[in-house]
Amino acid sequence: MTDPARTQPSPRTPRGLAILGTLTVAATTVLAGGASPVHAAETCAGTSLNDFEGDGSADVVLGDPDATVEGVDYSGRINVLYGDGAVSLISEADIPELSVQDDAFGEVLDSTDWNGDGCADLFVGIPSHSANVSGAGAVVLIYGSPEGLDPSSAEIFHQGDGLVPGTEEVGDHFGAALAAGRDQYGEPFVLIGSPGESVGNATYSSGKITYMRPSIAVDIHEDVPGVGGENGSNDHFGEAVAASSGYFAIGNPTEWSSDVAASGTVHVFEHGATPGTYSVVGNYSQGVGGLSDTAEVNDRFGAVLAMADYAPSGAESGASAVLAVGAEYEDVGEVVNAGIVHVLEVGPNGVEEEAAFHQDTAGVSEVAERHDNFSSSLAFVDQDGAVPTTWSEVALAVNTAGEDDGAGLIQVFPMSGAPGDNDVTIDAAALAGTTDVEPAELAGLGLPLHSANGSLYAGAWDWDGGIVFRIPSSSIAPGWTGEADLIRPGTFGVPADGMESLYFGYSIA
């Protein structure tokens, strides 16, 4: 039965954006068809993992998996907004080894500097891709350059391609989740989820992830010795992944933890010093491994993850991390599917729960209600790339997708004091004061959440299609008054095609 709080406009609704030719909007250059914008930099000299032209400015990519390309509905495209004001549009039509299909290109995104040249590179997961086998999935790597992302030199990864192990099978959905970065040893990595993979004796959807480096890739699943858990059908191991420079986490949301159906588990690992190696930190679920609460049917603990570096005073960078784990279908008392989030510290001494809270936790704003789905998306708030050195510097943004009949709500929780002591509510009413959004038309505020470049990005949609709010991290404090930019087609150089896409901003990197 469909959860009414999760009912959304279908990404398969025939609404899309047609690719346009080159045009100028205000002072912003927009190029499509794979053309690269002209940038000032001649060499890559970037230090962030989302600076695609290596000029030191902050870039952001907004996925639009519902876009129509070359007359093909739901083909998808990405909108690249460079820090210098240029915008480029990339679709499957621009990737030499791909043909335009109804793949929802741009559904899953993440970035890192894969080849070490100082320009960040973009991974695009297309889990519905069916070049050889229906729904087997693929991942596209688009390299950065001083001219920006260059789709003409993109690489395509799929199972059994020589680097990636495994075999393509129907419904594997390779690329359904991505987490990319650079580890504490300076080496790039990407985690690729295949939650539909059948592993061992499991007949369907037990799931796995591929832990990939430029020179090696290894599969991780519950049949690998030491990983733990019990490999079973419909576990969906790898449905969610998250990573820091020292550690990574894999969600297994329909695992039967403590013999409770679909209660969920999270597996935590540490990056190894040698590419392709890792060590198991442990497996965690509600009421297991030092975590609070109790596993219940269909909690789906681990379906939503966020992870970030944390360096307690005196610790080396990468030595610790903060991990947030959502269980959006948690029942709070008698309130069905109210949702809860657990905040964990991961470090040399293992995993320790620092907090677990929901909207009925003492001091927290709002009230737990039926089908609120608190923790539908999560993001640790970026403070201009600075790594927190004390727990009080950590802040977690939490989405409640079902709040106000699906309008959505974001709450930001600084970890100084108890949850709720200093939480900040971001809602449509406040955003309407600084943008032209109509509160009554807004839905899905905070789906997704992404934080980078000193900003919190929050997706949503209204009657005109998908939108993204960019909120300065420095402004998020008690008394927040709605400071935000509103990004939609027709603004910030993104072309207005005349065909609204409900899923503009569905993914952000």
C-alpha cells in the first residue's frame, strides 16, 4: 500500500526539458550539446571535490532525470552551474558511447578528483540503463577540465567491463547509489550500489556495492567473509551509501535485524591504506551495537545516510567521522511512520551513538505526526569546507517529507547541547519572505538535501516544476529569517524551456 505521505508526482510523468542551443541569460553563458563554457583558468588548480574547472570557484550540479531529450521522455539531463557564472547542460546525447533512452540520466550524482589533475570529475549513476540487459544499470564518469566538464571523454562503467567485477543481470540497478571522495591517504574512491543484485543463494535483490578505485574494484556484500549479516533476498544491501575520508557506511534497510522484517542494518567500514582494501568496523541496528531504540517491522533503518569528516581536537584528519542514519518509517509511540534519526561518531574506538531523536523528543520543534517520515533526507551542514573539531561545530539538516500533507520541512540541529536546544526550522513560510515561492504551492521541501560550498541546497517542487533553494550555511541559526536563493529554470542561467520538469533538482552534487 502506498504511504500517503510519500505520494509524489511520478518521475515518469511526461514532463521534460528539451535541449536548447547556445544562448545567453543575463551575464551567464549557457551551452548544450556537450559544448564546454569558456573559463579563465588554463590549468586545473582546484582543491575541492566539486570544482570541475579547477579555478577555485564553487560549482554545483543539479540533476533533472525527468527531462525530455531529442524527443525521448524521461531521458534526463544535468545542469552544471559553474562558480564563474557559466552553465552547461549534459545529457546522454553528449556521451559518445551512449544513446538517448528513457534512462533518467542525472538521477544519482557525486564527484571527486578521479584522475588527480586538480579538476573535479562527476559520477552519474543511471540504474535504469538497459544497454545490454534490462535495468542492469551503469555509471558514467565525466572528467573535469579547465573548460569544465567534458562529456566527450566520458567513461562508462558496468558490471563485467574489465575493471568492475560481476555480471550484468536484469534489475541489478548498478549505480542506484553513489558516494565518492578522497580518502585520508589522498586516493580517490567511489562506492556504487547495486541493491537489485542477486548474490549467492539469494534469489533476488540481496544487493551489493562495488568499492572502486582508479586501478581496482572489489565487491562487498554479506557473503564476503567478515562483512557480517545474513545474505537474503530483498535485503537491498547498498540501497544507500555514505562516506568520509576515513570511513564509509552501507545501508541494508530491509535486512531482518534481530529477526524483525525490514527493520534494517548499517554496515560501517574503514578505508584501507592499499587501494581495494578495507576493514570492517561493525554492523549496527536499533538496539544492537550500542544503539538505542528497538528494531521494528518496516522501520527501514539505514535507508537514508549522511557522513562527514570529524576531527576531534588533536586528531588527524580522517581519523573520525560523524554518521547520521535515518529510519523514516519508525513508529513513535502510537504515531505510525513518524521517523527518527540516529547520530553516531565513528572513530578508532569503533562506533558510539551521540544522539537519537524525533519530533516528539523533548525540546525539538514540531510534533511527531502520522506519516511525517522525519529523516527522509539528511545532510551535515558544510561550513566552507572546514572539518569540525568539536561536537558543537557539527550541524545536521533533517527533512520531514510528510510534514503538512507533503509540503515538507527542514530542521537543522546543531549538536551543541541536547537536540532541540538550538534547532532551526526552514519552512515554506519563511522562504516565501525572501523568494517568489508561494507557500501553498510548495511540496517536498528538502527532497533532496545537499551541503557544499558553504551552502545548504534543498530541493522541492511547486506548480511550475522542480526548484532548488540555496541557503547560506552561515545564516542558519536561531532566528533565521529566510535567507535563500531560489534556483529554477529561467534563473541563474538555467534555460527556461517552456516545459516544466517536476524533477529538476532531484539530485544535487
